[in-house]
Amino acid sequence: MSNKEIIDQILKLRNISVLRSGVEVLDNISIEVNKGDFVGLVGPNGGGKTSLLLTILGELKPLKGDVIVYGHEPACRHNSGMVGWVPQMDDNRRDKVDQAIKMVGLIGMEDVDISRLSGGQIQRAVIGKALASESDFLLLDEPLVGVDRSSKNSLLKLLDDLCHHHGKTIIMVSHDLTAVTQSTHRIIYLEKSIQFDGPSKELPDLNDLAKIRGIVDPHSTHIHTHTTKLKTGDV
Ligand SMILES: Nc1ncnc2c1ncn2[C@@H]1O[C@H](COP(=O)(O)OP(=O)(O)OP(=O)(O)O)[C@@H](O)[C@H]1O
Ligand SMILES: [Mg+2]
């Protein structure tokens, strides 16, 4: 490997498996991410997206395999401050905001009374701080949730610009397949193991993905039930 390749390689996961509460949630994952990559991480609920980001952050330790961030193990002094994190919005959001502020050093947020902000405002503040930080490698866990359409579009444009012109590297989790396909250049589809990793434009369509995942079209069966159809474009 040449020096340039070493410098340009931001992340290398080699055959990692991760257990949570004794259950394997990530199975034999290998991923390489290089400087300037804008990667979309998609997949069903419980597919392991957040667990993968927590493994990169060093919060979860893999049972097997290697995690290498900027040439070193995660969360060590060689790469501290270089990885920014926007956690997933859920009921524990405020705890997670505190955790994120501590982990990525979002200076200034300590003074904001977050109990007075809406979910979307918190989301935008956290993203803004992560983008403004020194971190060159950003892990964004569903940053588009709760953000209105015009903010979503400007955020995606900004992220694209950061990767292409400012040398940032981004992994973005989202269930919004349309937004991910249009903004990222590479998509990883994760369901415990990697089902697809390639150019965004080559992501199989939802029918083919369903076949890969073993999902049967409810209309092709003879069971008469009222089935809620999944919204096209979301996974
Ligand atoms: N704190 C936890 N303790 C034990 N198991 C957990 C914990 N958090 C998640 N899991 C399990 O790990 C698996 C992967 O969950 P994870 O949160 O990584 O999925 P995800 O792809 O981020 O899902 P979502 O799209 O719903 O955010 C699931 O089976 C989940 O039940
Ligand atoms: Mg998640």
C-alpha cells in the first residue's frame, strides 16, 4: 500500500462481528471508506446501522475482526476529535445530545437550553455543530428526520459540498432512499451482513431488494388480510 493510500483511507473494517446482549447484530462486515467519500448507509429497522456507527466510534467492541480509523483503533489519542457524530433522534434524544456534545466536543451547545428547542431545531443545531467542528469524518445517524423539506435540501447540498470540495468524509444513515440515492455516490445496504455495497445509481430497486431479503409480495399469496403496504422509497 502506498503512503497516499494510507493517508486517504479513513476507515477500514475487516471481517467484524458484533454482539449486543449476546445476539449477533453484525456478521462479518468488511468496509473501506476513503477521504471524500459520501456513503449512504441504509437497511431495515434493527439491521445494525446504529450498531455499526457505534463500533466505528469505539462504543461497541467487535467480537471478531478489526476496526481501523485513521490508521488506528477507534477512540484512541491518534484520532480523537477527528470523528464527528450526530446521533439518531428518538425518545432518549436529550441524553444522546449530551453524549454527543461530550464525545465530539460541540463547544457552545452547553449554553443552549435544549429543553426549549423543538426536535427539528435540536437536530439542526447538532448537525450544525458537527459540521462546524474540526472533525473530518462525520457519522450522521438519520440526520434528515424531523427536518423540513427546504432545510433537508440545503443540508444535502452542504454535505455533498463538504465531501467534494472540503475533503470531509461522511457516512449518513437514512430511511429516505430517494434522498440517499440522489445525494450520496455509494450506498451500503445493511441487514446484519452487507447485502449491497456499490454506486448509489446501481442500488437494486425495491422489488429486487425484497427478493434479496426474502420478502414475499402480499398480493401474490392467497391469504386475505389487510396488509399495510410499505411506503415506496422508504426502507
Ligand atoms: N442497547 C441495546 N442492547 C441490546 N441490543 C440492542 C441495543 N440496541 C439495539 N440492539 C439490537 O441490535 C440490533 C441492531 O440494532 P440497531 O439499532 O443497530 O439497528 P438500526 O439499523 O440502527 O435500526 P433503526 O433503523 O431502527 O435505527 C437490533 O436487533 C436491536 O434490537
Ligand atoms: Mg438506528
